Amino acid sequence: MITLHTDIVGSLLRPPELLNAQKQLAAGAISPARFKAIEDHAVDEAVALQESVGLEVVTDGEMRRQSFQSQMTAAVSGFGSFDLDAFLWGEWYDEDGVEKKLRPRRLGAVEKLHRRRFLSADEFLYLKSKTKRIVKITIPSPSLWANFWSPKYSRDAYPTLDLFLADIVKVLREEVAELVRLGASYLQLDAPHYGLLLDPKTCGFYEKLGWRLDQWLSLGIELDNSVMDGFPKVTFGFHI
């Protein structure tokens, strides 16, 4: 007999009410308290949906994030100026064809990273209070953040990619330790950039940062293991 395990990767589509509230908050049209209520409701609906279809593991749908990885830039200073395209650049295909987004020209960490708060602790505590199912929190794979290092713009703060990613690992290990302290038992590392290495254009970009293709796999996985090492009671998922 085969037992299948199923849960969502992490993200669900944000409802129109939340998307509108995000714009209103940015424009100063609603209060942070009102926005938080709308955001909480979106999380509640995401949890209810997952429970209604029988999932044993639930997430908050990543309703509180601009992108699946943006909790890092929201909680940690030093990344410099950027917009949503910093997370979404590349070629996107749908039934209407291809949409191309350029990587922001000046993207790159400009100061030493400084954690102002934990990335996902509040997400976890709220989600944990709303369900009796297994709770999963997603965090980004360290080498995914190579996208936010530039040999030009980051050189004063981080002369090498390795030094930059070492601080990323430090931030993520502290995050894992805090989530475990709060009771988390299932965490997922998001690493879609490994699959993107199959694309010659994307691969060329990453290799220009200083690591050969084979290093992106071996050193990247080494960094992933550095984040997970020492937490034997935690189940780690991996999203590629």
C-alpha cells in the first residue's frame, strides 16, 4: 500500500480585497490596523480552504508577503532600493504569450545585513492559533539571494558573493532557531532557482556572479544544509 503525502507549496492567490487593501495602505487611505484585519481575514480564509479539502499540512497562503521570499527584505535592512521586479525578473509564459521583466539595474545589497525583526515568527504564531493541523512555514534557500548581490553595488559591504551568502545563512539559522523555539516542526526551503539553472540565460547570469554551474548545485546545497543542520526534531521540505 502506498501512502501519499500532499500539501501546498506555500502560496495561494491573494483575494481582491487584500490586493486592494495593499494599494490603499501604500496610499495612506486606510490605517495599519484596518489593513491588518483584512490581512488576517485573508489568512483565515486560506486556512479554511486547505482544511476543507482535507490537507493535513497548512500554510497561511503567504498572504502577508509581497513575494514568497520578500519576508527577508521586509525584516532585514541592507538590501538597497528595489521594487517587485527584483523578485520577478525573467520571462513569464501564459496563454497570451510571454511577458519579459528586466532585473532592476541597480539591484544589489549596499550595506551589511541587519535583522530588525524575525522574518516569519508573527506569521507562524498567528497561523498556529488558527488551526490544529500541522503548520508549515516557508523560508528562502540561501543561494536564492545571490540575486541581491552585485559585484559593483555590493563591493563595499560584501566584496564577494560568499561573504554575502554567509550572512544570509546566519539570518536564516537564527530564524529557524526562533521558529523552533515557538513550536514549529515543519519548515520548507524554497529553492526554485535550481530549476532555473536549466535555462541558458539564467544560468549565464548566475555564473557571472562567480560560481560555475556545478558550484551552484554543490555549494548551494551546502548552504541549505547549513541552515538545516542542528535541528533534528524539525521536518524540512524542499521546493524546487
